[in-house]
Amino acid sequence: QVQFVESGGGLVQPGGSLTLSCAASGIIFSIYNMGWFRQTPGKERELVASITNGGRTTYAGSVKGRFTISRDNAKNTVLLQMDSLKPEDTAVYYCNTNQMDRPSRYWGQGTQVTVSS
């Protein structure tokens, strides 16, 4: 079955960095566009970064210049390097496919990122 397992979250001070990792299984990973999404209580889940199967990346305006998405097709893994973190980046982060700018119906447990002093 399709499964996404996110890891790497934690508590970090403003200005700090974290690298999130997502291991995907049950799909032919290399053919899929992938995305990192985040959600805070009371808000809809939002797409923060995406990478096509060819490696082209796009970012939400709020994270552009601070976050970097990458993928390793040999390991079925997508990473999110987050630098210069801000308190407003606090959220649960999820990965998913992102075909035609829409995620699949399969969601992992996510990984909590908390930015606080």
C-alpha cells in the first residue's frame, strides 16, 4: 500500500535549521512529482515546496529563499532543508505526491516542527 513516513522534526530556535525526510513506499517514486505540505490547527493544509519528477522545484512565497526541497530516487526519499526558521513555520509537516498540483489521498503521520525561543 501507499505509505509516506516523515521524520526529522523537532524544537528549534528562531533562525535555526532542520532537515525533514520522507520515505515513500508503494509507488513508483521516480515518476511522481512530490511535495511538502504543512498544517497548523484551524487552518487548511498548504503546499510549501514541490519538486517534479525531473527535479524542477517551486516554493510558496513564505518559504522561498529559506527552504530547499530535494529528492533521491534511488532511496525513494524527498528532503526538505529548512533554514532561517521563523515562529510562523511552526506546523506539522507532511509529504505526498503532487500530481497536477493535487496530493493523493494517502497521508502519513507527519512530523512536528516547533520554532520557539
